[in-house]
Amino acid sequence: MNFKKDELYFIPLGGAEQFGVNLNVYGYQGKWLAIDCGLGFADEKFPGIDILLPDPAFVEERRKDLVGLIITHAHEDHIGAVQHLWPRLKCPIYASPFTAAVLRKKMSENPLCKDAEVIEIKAGETLNLKPFKITFTPVTHSVPETSALFIETDVGNILHSGDWNLDPAPTIGQPTDPAPFKKFGEKGVLAYIGDSTNAEVDGMSGSEGDVEKGLAALFKECGGRIAVTIFASNIGRLRSICLAAKESGRQVALLGRSLHTMVSAARDCGYLKDVPQFVSEDDIGYLPDDKIIMIVTGSQGEARAQLARIARGEHQEITFKAGDTVVFSARPIPGNEREIIAVKNNLAASRVRIISPRETKHCIHVSGHPAREEITQMLQWVKPQSVIAVHGERTMLEAHAALALELQVPTAIVPNNGSVIRLYPGTPQVIDHVETGLLAVEPGRILSADHQAIVQRRKLQFSGTVHATLVMNARGDLVTDPQVSTVGLVDPDDETGQKFEDDIIDEIEDILADMTREELYDDKFVSEEMRIGIRRFVQHKLQIKPKTTVHVVRV
Ligand SMILES: [Zn+2]
Ligand SMILES: [Zn+2]
């Protein structure tokens, strides 16, 4: 793709095909501006992987022309990849003071990020990163200091919405002020690049103020211990829980490292001042059951998070018993449903009462993203020439684009990850596609998500493996019995399992007996014929094609 200096481009490198992994870039005058760099959750298609990242290769290749990375807010799907990917970008980072505080804590965990510079931009401030002029405009969301970005260039203006809603009574920060949006609309907006998460949901997203009341009413009905699970970054919800707890005469403890990180960043920035001190984890046991509420990580069923560990009975300090209550005050992210059900099953086995948003009359969760009425309101304020739907699954993006067209926006685009959208000159449209993808985070390395290691792991889940070693002399005779081991096919410790492996050995000997002397001299030939033969034999026996490897050793 040949980028022209006088054209204005938008490319979503991640976040346009799934929830999470947001990474967006704008290009103009040979310069590039990146917005957000977030993680996504891996589902069972990625065995052994918890976290996915957007592939930053496109931006990395243009690093010398990258004017900066802006983070709109401190949610993981916008901020969570920075500590992994910054070493490949090495550009200045711009964020609100709270977002910067969270980012610095996260980046301090990676020594490769020690030179990273995070520059704080306050609400309403304008940042000049030529040829882009960016104004941080506060919006309501479930985390403090969330910004929509007004991006001005000399060929047109863009509103990059980030995540937002029109909660009339937020528990953190102020309701979104329409005035700056209307004013920006009056200047003329070429493109609105916007949050599609709730574009399929009618009405308004609701109010965090109602959640606080709903939780307080629910807590009063509960005896025993209460645990509430949320996203650690949902500081608005955390405050609602604390205030509701106070009203119901309970103290609050935090379980989970990411909660402590977020809360300490929030306190450093002057938030949560009216929230009482938390009870330490060690002191939970000294409080009567009906005087404690635990806020725990793991609302998405993450196996290693606190909630899943407690539910499995693997937590050192905390156990749940009949009569205790676990409240899921979060929405399942698509793809996490199975893990969440697994956690709920474990809780149910301990006769713990489980409360989820859909199964209670109380309001215990509202979304931080705009529903259809809110999107409509925003588009009426801004009156953009085009809407580009990002941040969501395909059906959400399509619903967002359809709504925009219904509202007489002249152009609506549903991009894919890597779509090159020319915003200027002419009508905005997809003109090309650049290579992008996902990366998978392992404890010791980062791999491409379609790396053979992961592809093979996925296959192994279904097929099992057979390994055979043949020790042969120079004449092609076996020096000792072939060694065979299988994984995921039989129980190697019981009789039928051992018989199965013995049968494979007999098969190996039969295959060798059919080979000529010349063939037996050829290691490659022997191992390949043997691999095919063993695979065929197992398929005949079990109707499964195992991953098969054969080593020929000459002595
Ligand atoms: Zn968010
Ligand atoms: Zn988001």
C-alpha cells in the first residue's frame, strides 16, 4: 500500500472484529498517530493462553514517523497491551493523569519499559502532535478520566469516541457534557469513529447511581458472606459497592492484585475519598460473616483469578459455604461464557447463592457503553459526514452502521482489522487492507496467535500423540525393542492401555519386515513410512488421527 501525504487515513489494527485488542492509527502528511493499545481475552481456541494483544507490526515499521500513542482510558481493552508492546514502539505516550498513574504501575512490571515517557494531559487540554491537534474531552464511563478525542487536521476533523455513555448520575466524574460535542459538530466533522458495544441495545445504558441503590437493597437481603466480582478497572462500580456496603453495615475487603493496583492509582489521583478504609485479607476471618463484603477479581471466569480459586476451594484464607452469596456485577464478554459457567458450577456445588444481573430484580450492573438512544443523541450533536463503527463484535458494528444510516448520516463503514479507510479526499471509504493480526502472551514470551506452537496445541487437544523411537544398527536391524509412548489416547497405566502400545510395537515390526535392505538403510524413509503406518494403525483402531513422531537412532 502506497500512502499519499495529502490523504487522511484511519486504520483499525485491532478491535474491529472482536471485543478487546483495540489499536487504532491515523495517518496524514507521512505521520502516524496511534490511539489505544489494549488486550483481549483468549478463548479455548488458544490453549494455554489467557491474553491476546493486537499485532503492532504496522506501527512498528513506521516508528520514526509515529508522533505518539494516546490512551483514552484505563480499561484493559485500551491500556492492557502497552506494557507488552511499548518496547516495540518506543514512542511518547499521552494520557489523563489517572490513566497515566495506572499505566506507570503496569509498565513498572516490565524492565523493558523503564524509559517509557507517559505525559499527562488534563481534561479539556489540547495536544499538538503535528499534523494532528487533539483535544481530550471528558466523557462518562465506568473508570475515571475517560476521554473522547477531537482530532483536528487541516483537511478535516475527526471525533474518536473511545468508550462513553450518557449516564445521568455517574458515581465517578460528571455526566457527559453535550456542549463541547455540539461545538465540535459546528466546526464540521468528517468522521465519527465510535464505540459499537451496545449498538444492538435499545434505550439508554442506565445509571451507576441505580446500581448503588440496587446493590444496597440486595446486600440488605443477604445473610452470610457476600462476594462481588467486577472488572478491577471498574472504579465506578467499586465505589458503588463500597457505598452500598456502608449502607448495609458491612466492611469491604479487596481480593486480587489488579484491584489493589487500580485502587491505589485511584487514591493517588484523589478518587475514592469518601470510601472507608478496606479490611485487609488477613482480617476477613475475624469479622462476622454478615459484616463483610469481598470485592474479588475473576468476573470473566479466569481460572487463575481469585474467584475461580475460591470456588475450587484452592484459596488459602477464604472459603464460601451454604448461605453465602456471590454477586456477578459485570457482563460476560463474548467467548468467556464457558469459563464463567465453570466457576458458577463450583460455587453451586458449595450451595452458594449466585446472583447475576439478569436473574435479580435489583439493578446490579449497567453497561459503560452507549445504547441506541445515546448513540442517536451523540450523532445528533456531532452531525458527522461519516460513521465508522469500531469496538465490538461484527453484529454490534453492523448495528451501529445501520443506525447511523437510519439517522441520515451520509456514509457508514464497518471495517475489518487492517482496513485502510481514506477519510479525505472524497467520501470516506475502505481503499485497501494492511496485514494485522493477534499476538498471544505466554509467561516467558509473546507469540503470533497463529504460531505453529498454538496451532499444534489446538490439534493435540483433539488428536493426542504417539511417539516412537527405533534404535537400529548400520545393517537396518533393530538393536532393541522399539519404544512407544502415547499421550491423550489410552490410559497408559491400565492393561488395555499397555496392550494398545504393545500392538503399536507389533505393527512397527510388521512394517519393518516389509521393507527392503536399501529402504532400511535410509533413516528418512524409515521414519516417514513408520509415521504414516502408525497413524493409519491408530486411526483404524480408534478412529482418531494422532500427531505422530518417529525417531530413528543408528548405533
Ligand atoms: Zn472502557
Ligand atoms: Zn473498551
